[in-house]
Amino acid sequence: MQKAHLYEAILLVNRGVDDVVRGLERLKRAKVSGLGPTYFDEKAVLFEMNRAALNGFFCNNVDGLEERDAARFEQRHREYQKDRLDEVQVYQDLLAVEERRRADGKPPKVRFLTRDEQREWERQYPSPTVSSEGAATT
């Protein structure tokens, strides 16, 4: 049974107990059954007691399932995180490579531009614009 079905089932049980307790309250107010109000109160308490026990049992068992699922999905998410490179990680990796090259006395393969150098480069090599037909123009 899927988790949604479990939660729906406990919801239905709780709704049913709510309906029973409301029905007992109406019967108690009607005073036509020949039964005293304490009889209806006792039965309502009995239903509430059983509901509480069932909810407690359900919550304790589902809690274990949810904890296991959370751990399993967290592990799967960590796998996705390992595979994904973000720009900070790329920058740090590249910096480490360049530091190794410098330590070995080799020239850099990559050079990081200052802001002024970046602006000058962008002025010399402007970004191509996309025409309405989808072709890049310069």
C-alpha cells in the first residue's frame, strides 16, 4: 500500500469516529431513545479511546517508515549533488590545476581577467545577437 493510501485510510477512520461521536451527541440531545445521557457519553469516550490508540499505533509505525524513506531519499539526493558541478566548484578545481602548474614551473593554461581586462575583451569580442530566424549575427 502506498503512503498516500495509508494516510487516506487513517483520515477515513478519524472522520468516521467524528461522525459516530456527532451522532451520539445528537441522540443524547434527542432524549427519545430511553437511554440516559451518561450511556452516550460512555460510548463516545469508548470510541475516542479506540481512535487515540489506533492513531498512536499508526503514527508510531508510520514514523519508522518515514524515517527510512527520508534516509533513502537523502542518500539518493547526495548522489545527484556529487554529479553536479557548480561554478564555485569549477573555479576551485581550475585554481588548483593552475597552482600545480605554477609549482611545476609551467605557464598557466587559464588566466583570470581583471574587471578592466574583462570589459576590454567584451568590447573587442561582442556577444553575437540572435536574429528573428534563430541565426546568430555579429
